[in-house]
Amino acid sequence: MNLTIPDYYIDSETLSLDALEIAWRSKDSQEFCQLVIKNLWEITERNLNNIRDYIKGELSVKFHNLFDELMQKKVVIHSEYFQNDITKCINDVRASFSQKLLKIEGWFHIQESKFDDFNLQNLIQGNRIKFSRVFLGSLYPMQLYKVSS
């Protein structure tokens, strides 16, 4: 069974050029971070959509063709009783397989885009608190410096 599995590789040069374009459009570091995350989110959504299309399309068709071949080859069995059992079994497996493909395809959905409420300062503060809990009493006290935009 030959399948054409999509390639989702994105080279670092493309990401760097995207980041440079975003930097030109951004008015401050907060907007830059939000636009970079938005860009990565769009790439992720596009790739997830491609995976879903691949599962619903080529992969599903290929397996159903294999089930069809199997149905044609069962003719070599001369007992009608066994042919009926095999037909039922193949149809049950086909239906079960279709349900499993739908379930797998569902894995590649993002529930809801909630990145709009992303706040870099909140992320830094939250990680600072977690870090300070882990390294309480550290020899190196943490200080947060505000980066000018």
C-alpha cells in the first residue's frame, strides 16, 4: 500500500523571514510576540487541516479499496455459509475502520483559538513565580527588567 504522506517541514529561513516581516509591521514587542504566535498558529492550523484532508481523502480511499479487493477475493471460498460470514465480517471491519478514521481525524482539530488573550508580561510573571518556587533560596535573586519597546 503506497501512500503519499504530506511533508510538514518548515525551514528556519522561512520562519526567520516571516519574523522579519512581522518585526517591520509591529509597533512594539508585545505586538511582535502576538503576531509571531498568530503566524505559528496559522501554520499549525494549515498543517492540521492538511492532515485531516489526507485522512479523509487518500488514506480512507486506499483502505476502502483494499476492503473492496478483499470482498472480490472471497469468491474463492465455495461454501455459501462461509461466504456470508466472511462478507459480514468484512463489512463490520469496514464500518469499524471508518469510525476509527473519523475518530483519528478528530484528533487533528483545535478546540478553540484562544490565543488572542495571550499576554507576554503575564507569561513572564507566571514563569518567574514558578521558577522562584523551585529555586527558593537561590544564590542568584531574580530580577525582571522591562525591555523598552
